[in-house]
Amino acid sequence: MALEVFHKDETLQMRRKLIGQSCRLFFSHDPVKIMRARGQYLYDENGMQYLDCISNVQHVGHCHPSITQAAAAQMDLLYSNTRFLHDNIVLYANRLAATLPKKLCVFYFVNSGSEANDLALRLARQYTRHQDVIVLDYAYHGHLTSLIDISPYKFRKLEGQKEWVHVAPLPDTYHGIYREDHLDPGQAYADTVKSLIEEAHKKGRKISSFFAESLPSVGGQIIFPTGYCKRVAESVHEAGGVYVADEIQTGFGRVGSHFWAFQLQGEDFCPDIVTVGKPMGNGHPIACVATTEEIADAFTANGVEYFNTFGGNPVSCAIGLAVLDVIEKEDLRGNAVRVGGHLIQLLLQLQTKHPLVGDVGVGLFIGMELVKDRVSRKPATEEAAHLVRRLKEERIVISTDGPWDSVIKFKPPMCFSIEDAERELELRPLVSPQGQICLQAECHRSCFLYEHVHFHVKACA
């Protein structure tokens, strides 16, 4: 049972005094004080229940009893430094290897997605002996200095773009330079990466790696056009670089049909390095890098030991194993297909009524973009923010993403149910008495309207 030590106002006052103000809260105008959580539900200091639609870290559900039991049992036995021999780390690595293509068979365990991406950058540079990195526009790969440098989402607000960083257009067929009416947007966007490589070579620079989330999240829940990743990998390999797939938000079955989001690109595509973090420990800090024997051997050959004080410790690996067990026993990938599919079906019904509902798939990685105008597709940022606030009043927690914070994102715990999906949000276009197109949002017990707002649905199968 959670114990409230301070009144909410006192907690907020102390936080403002003691905690750096760059560490922001959700709903900063009126933060929610959460005392406990279970499954897909959060409970505040008054016992009010909130439906959590965005906690992709608590992958199998908040405070899952199997995860708690595994952690407590291992902590009662051993949680030693990882230089001692222990079964958990090899058991866990073996389980992860079974989910990946055969060539991705060497693992490094760390404590966060940022650590994983930083290590991936080191691996790529050591293996290729090249320095430069290609990233997608609006990308975010972590908070370490090395990763801020390859995250346009962050570095544009700080010191700007380094000379060794090359930014490729985000392959967004809704807002991007090549849209859904293009004959082959996958090839067209891949060609922009090839052009970047050629320009870098003319300057005497060499590419170590191409970094990309398998489904760009901060970029707006983007789904890559067919063939994009394979063609990019071909160009990067020709340049002597490697392809790094950032699965920190998208891995571990969130897309339903596959365990890893990069597998959506087909069996003929395989990254050289994969990073994962958020879902692995269901809230416990654990992350890892998976790579090939060749890349791992090159990293070993530099003669410098890699050591991580807490990475891969017995407790973390016990929790990681328990998460994999829950995903399998509770068929959470199947649940993502069923529940995500049901939510998508609610949105598919809009296709016959509204011209800007795009193609949709299944899974619990869904984005719905609000736009002001169907021709210019101007983002409806203020309306999206208002929708988030209104749903919070109905005790439903969602958030926005994308370059203009106009994409409503749905990335709930994987135990999310069909009943939750039906409660979550129903949107449909209406025509006002004045003949204006409006958007009606029906949520739980309330209804509210936005005039001149249209929407585009993104989802992943």
C-alpha cells in the first residue's frame, strides 16, 4: 500500500525546490500525483483511477505480480557485480537470441536505452574505423552527450549540428517530401540517404553508421514506406557503415505481428546492431545491445575492457526473464493484435466519412495526427494539446508527439483490453449547422467539438 507522506501541493512545492526544473512533469499546469498502479491503471492520492494509454515502459502492466516476485526472489539470493559467473545473464541472452535473426547473437547488457545507443555508436565506430553518422530528421536517441549530438530533436535547441552528423529526411509519406501518391516512396527516401553518403564522401568523410528507430516515435509515429530500410542498409554497407536499429520504444512485441519492429520490413532485412531498453524490465532499469560476432570481435580487439557496474546483474536478468515469460504466457503479442486491431477498426469506420484517415494496421503503436486543413495539412497543435487536457479530466492519460506535437500517441501497457480501447477515445467527423467540418470526440461521459480539424491515423501492423 502506497503511503502519502505529503499533501499534493506540498509535494509539488518541494519538487520545484529540490528537483531540476528541466525534469518536467506530465500536465505541468495540474500534475497528477500517482500513489499506486496496477496493470493499465494508475491511482492518485484520492484513489481515483486513470486509464494509462502511454506507459510503454511498463510493458506487461504496472506492478505485475510475476515481475515483482521474480525481483524479490533474486534479491533475496544474489545481486552481485557482473564479473562473477552466474546463470541468469546467459539464460536471458539465450532467450533474446531466440527472438532475433541468427546473425544477431552477441549481447551487451546495460541499464538504459541511452547507454545502449551510446555503446552501439562505439561498436559501429570501432568496427568500421569511421566516425560519421546518418540520422533521420527529428530523431531522438538518448540524453547522453554523444546521443544529443545525433538527435536533431535535441541538438537544434542546443549547440547545433556537428560536422560528422548527417541528417536525412524523415520518410513521412503524410508530411514529407515524397507522399502517399508517389510511385515508390521507399526508394525515393532511400535515395536521399544515398545522396547524403555521396556528399559526405566528396568532403573526405566516411560513414560509420545509420541510426534509426524502427518506427520513428518522436518524429510522429512514422511507419516506413515499403523497402526503405533494406535499400538504406544496402547504401550504408556499400559505404563501409553499419545499420543500427533503435528498438527502445518499439521492440518486445508492441507491433503484435512481430517481436521486433524492424521485422516488419521483411525477412530479407536485418540490422547489424539492435538496441532495446524501455520494455525489457517493465520499469526496472535494464537495456541491451545485440550485434554480430564480427562487430563484437572488432570491439574486443581494441584491447579495452567493457565493464558496466550494474548491467546484466542477476536481479535485472531475472526480471528480464520474467517479462519474457509474461509476454508468452499471457499472449501479449496476440493481445496487441486483437486490441490494437479493435481500436483501429473504430478508426477505420471513419474512412468512408472522412478523406484524411490513412491506411491502418494492427498493434499497440498508434498515432493519430490532427490537422487544420486537408490541403496544406497544417498541424493542429493547440487542438491536440486541448484534447490531451480534456481526456485527463476524464481520467484517461494520453500524450502528443511529432515535430509539432500534433500527433495523439497510443502506446499503452500491453495488457490493454478491448474494453479499455472502447473507453479510451472515439472520434468522428460532424458537419455543424453552419456547414463546417467539426471533430467530435466522445470519451467516457463527455463530448466536445473542434471546428475545422481533420485527422490522419497512423498505425503499425
